[in-house]
Amino acid sequence: MNKQEFRCGLKDGAPIAAGYLSVSFSFGIMVLGGGLSIFQGALMSLTNMTSAGQFAGLQVIIAGGTLLEMAVTQFIINLRYALMSLSLSQKLSDAVTFRERLVIAFANTDEIFAVAVGRGKSLTFSYMLGLQLLPVLGWTSGTVLGAAASGLMPPALGSALNVALYGMFIAVVAPNARKSRAVLFAAALAAAISCMIYYVPALSGISSGTAIILSTVAASAAAAFLFPVREEGETEA
Amino acid sequence: MIYLYILVMAAVTYLIRAVPLTVFQKKIENRYIRSFLYYVPYTCLTAMTVPGIFYATRSPVSAAAGALAAAGLAFRGKGLVTVAAGACAAVFVAERILI
């Protein structure tokens, strides 16, 4: 364990932890709104470390979906982490052991991945541990705080805070949709399919988890076919 | 039952992260698969937001106000927390007027 590397990681992880605290606060509100306990919400956040996956998972739980539906939803939505883990594995120092890799894998989130690969030198286990520690604590404690606060809030405030997580989803998609016609196309198609499943009476039997899977797979496949990506993040559109 | 759901979620998510970091360490060469995975975050976040956001508040009208505020701020390149706070504020103000 290298103390200096660990401290370096802690420092880089602190801003991520602050961001996670506010995002998971709104997730905590939704957890309680969905009929789960504070402890269940905290456990979900601690063991999953993923906003989109947990949000979709919560929808499946609320709708009473099957465990298979849960597994497939998580698989599709979180599949992008496989790509990040692959990429991260190339950046790790040769000294990182198999067991240490199993620990690092646990909280390889979008933001932690981005900071880690942006560091530019080969990554040590001490650094990765420091980098992940505060975000994990921030993500879990934010969920607890949000769930605890939601019981105390007046309904008008609760109603307003319900859109916080959706707002963050929009904040991720919109700037990229503006930059790339291909992303705009993919997002618009996903919205159209999702609405079709929701509003067309013949399709109303499709559960919300399955609707997310179908919209995600169909729109991503169409966009990949029409606008294949050249290198990381670059499209032909 | 809820703990079983959480267990499945955690196990699937962990395996997706751990297997490529330990067992397979080859780059994905197939361009179509890489492209598909590139679009997944955008499509899944959008599918979860639309039409879900319109039923998240006490009225679809106030929710629409929140969605518009979020889209406007996000297009201007504002950060996550600013966009989310703007959406909440728009809903709060809209419900003040409506309800």
C-alpha cells in the first residue's frame, strides 16, 4: 500500500463524491417513493454504484417484474461498463494482482473511469482504492440522506425534486445530442419507441423494464448501423 | 423479495465490470459492437426519461415545464447539478401557478 498514491486518489475522487452525493440524494427520494426502505436503498447504492442501472432496477421492482427481466435490464444498461473495464485493464500497472483487480472492478463507474484513464500514467492499486473510496461513500450516504429527507418534505417540494434525476439524465444526453447528429438520432428514436410502447394500447402489456430494454437495444442498433463510430466518441455524422 | 432483486442487480453489474478486468483483456475490434455500446448510455437515459418524466410530478404540465427548463440549460452546456436544480425550480414554480 503506497500512502502517497492513495492520497492522490482520494484527492481526485473528492469532486466525484460531491457530485454523487447530490445525484444519489434524488435517487434516495425515489427509493422511498417506490415503497422501499432506507436500508434497501442504501444497500442497492452500495452494491451497484450505477445511476442509470439502479433507476431502471427500481422501475422493475416497483412494477413487480421478474428476476430474469431484472437481470436482462441490468445487463443491457450496464454493458458499457464492460468496455470501460477492458480499457481500464490496459492502463493498470503490471504490479496489480488478480485479487486487486477484483476490488477495482467493483466501482468502475463512468466518472471514476474517466478520471483514471485521464491520469496518463500506469495506475496502481493504492491510487484506484483512494479514487473509489469517497465516491462509494458519497453515493451511498446521499441515498440515505435523500430517503431520510423525503419523509420530512412538504409535498410541493417532493414533487419538484422528483424530476431531479431526470434532469441529470437530460444534462448528460442533450449536450452530446447537440454536438452529434448521430446521438440526436439515437436519443430521438429511443424516445419515440419508448412513447410508442407506453401509449399504444396493444403494447400496454409490456412492462417498464422490458420497455427500457427494447428502446435501448433497437435505437442503439439502428444508430450503430446508420452511424458507425470510428474511434472512441467519434461519429461519421 | 426486494433483497433478491438487489442481489441480482449487484451480481450482474459486478460481473460485467469484473470479467473484462480480469479474464478477457482484449480490445473489442468489431466496429458495429463498439458503436452499439457507444450509443447505449444516450438511448437508455432517453428511454427512461421519456415519457416517464411527464408522470413524475403532480401534473404533466409542471413536469413539461421541468423538462423544458432542463433541456434549455443542458443545451447551453450547464453542469449536472445546475440542470437538475433548474428542472426542480421550474416544476416548483409551475405548480405554484397551477395548483
